[in-house]
Amino acid sequence: MSAANGIIVVLNKPGIKEYLQSESVKAELQRRAENIKKRAGGEGYAIDVRKSPTRVRVEVAAVSEKAKKDESERGTLRRAIGD
């Protein structure tokens, strides 16, 4: 519980966990990962989706030698996220 200016906020932790592991959050993260992959060049990048104990996690990674080199030299994924 937290009190500020007489307001008490109680988080529904099981509800938050359920939401962060939901199919709608998974679909949104996958959509964003696909966009990042596409902006990074697509080929040579892979998307990994995992469900952790508290949330869904999505990772875009350079997997081919060409993509790894490009990522190392140019920061392709960081640029794809920031653009």
C-alpha cells in the first residue's frame, strides 16, 4: 500500500501478472518485434518469445554472421528501436 495526499493505491498483483502474461500482451510484443526485425533488415534476425514466471518476453537478435557484424558495427537493432 502507498499513501500520498490521502490516496491509497492497492495493486492487484495477481491481476497484473495475468495481464502481463496474456495473449493480448504477447500479440502486441510480437507485433513490435516484427516491426523492429523488419526495420533492422529482416533477414539474419530472429524473434524469440518466452513466457517467464511474471510476464511474456520477446527478443529480437542478430543470428546470421552478416547481421551480427552489422549489429556490431552499426547498432542496427538499437537504431531500429529508436527510429
